[in-house]
Amino acid sequence: MAKRIFLFILTNILVITTIGIVLTIISSVTGVGSYIQNGRVDLTALLVFSLVVGFVGSFISLAMSRWMAKTMMGVRVLDPKKQSLSYEEQQLVDRVHRLSRSAGLTKMPEVGIYNSPEVNAFATGPSKRRSLVAVSSGLLQQMDDAAVEGVLAHEVAHITNGDMVTMTLLQGIVNTFVVFLSRIAAWIASRFVKEDLAPVVHFIAMIVFQIIFSILGSLVVFAYSRHREFHADRGGADLAGKDKMIHALRTLKSYTAHVNEEDQTAVQTLKINGKKHSSLFSTHPDLDERIRRLEAK
């Protein structure tokens, strides 16, 4: 699964589940903001509750996105002001900054490397001014300069397009439905047990349904991600040149063709897997289709 999308969704599920549990406990103890009155669900109160939890959780996930990526992936940020950077590291920073200036960004993204044999790159961050472009050591070892240029242009295009912010708004809407429906389902489940057990069943069912609906809701985010990849490809082609962008995708296709099937889960350059076709749980469309669209551009 794509690093950028996976980290965002994982963080989001953890955040909204935590917020939902805390607010539910507070409501149960104090009675303030409770959406269950006299054994019935107040749909208006529940909708307001769901909107608050959904969008607050989504924006907290966005705010944490860059920190989460650095922490979970072990990204080493390259400081261009330091003299200790190797030639390869300085070249990487210079490329990202040059592409960023060409894209009209006034604040340069942080640039980082993480140690991994996988061929991977991702961009994340809460805003265009607080963004991160990270590449794996495997990508730098496996791809030539032209392909790396295409990869970096693709990632900078994600930042320029504001994809993380747009995804956050979409995730907030999805979260609202997740919170709303999970509590309706939990309330229904609690009706099938004895009255003294109802609160416990409602609480446990709420957590279970929220996680299940969050996973199902991620299908909407995945579909959006597949759609935005075509836009990032076009943006990358505008920044680095269409030939370099196509070369990057073809290099990835050639690389993934030589990776054993059991190792394919780790191969995600440009946040794409090496499978021949897309699925509902894929964050990226088929490589051949992306190449075809760029060639027709």
C-alpha cells in the first residue's frame, strides 16, 4: 500500500477512534452532548457529534502527517545549509528545490532519505509551506538520473496540487459518515441484549463498527488517490518533461517485473504497485494506463 496514503489513513483511524471514545465517555459521565436520550438516538445531535469528530480527526491527521512519515519511515531530513551532505544528497536537495521553484512554490519542501532496498518515493505534509519529499535509498540506487527527475517532479506535483489538503476534506466527509453510521449500528446492536448490558455492548460495538466502516470508507479515499495520480503525472511531465515522466514509469514497470511476487508489497515507487491491474484497494491506477495517457498528452 502507498506510504503516503497508508500513513494518513492509519493515523486518521487511530485519531477518530480515540476522539470518539473520549467524547463518548465524557458524554456518558456528564450527559453533555449525549446523542442518546430516553433510549432513542437524537439524529441531529449525533450528526453534529459526527461532524466534529470526523473533521477534527481528519485535520489532526493532516497536521501529524509529516511527523508520522518521518517517525514511522525513519526519514533522515537533509539540511542544505550543512556542509556534511554527500554529492548525491546535495544533488537530491537541489533537484527538489529546482522543481519546486519551477512549480511556483515559495517555501521549499523538506527533503529526506530513508534506508530501504525498496524503490519508493512519497510526498506529504499539512500544507504547501510545510511539506516533505522523501525517497528510499533503493530508489537512488536503482533508478538513473532521468527517472529520478521524473519521480521527484511527480511528488512535487502532488504538493503543488494540494492533494493532501483535498484528501483531508474528503476524509472528513468519510469520517462523518463512519462515526454516524457506527453509532447507529452500535445502538441497534445494544437493543438485542439485556438493559444492564446495553451500555457495554454499545461501547464495544461502536469501536468495532467504527474500525470496520473506516476501512470500508478508505475505498473512497483510494478511488480519489487513483484519480489524482493522473493529475500528478501530468504535473510531473510539465515540470520535468514528458519523456522523463514516461521514462520513470517505464523504469518502475521494468523493475517490478523482476521482483518476486512475495516481495511486491514493498515496491511502491510513485506510490504504485507492480500489479497488472487496479483493484478497489489499490491507491494507483494501472501503470500501462498511466503511460498511455502521458503518451497521448
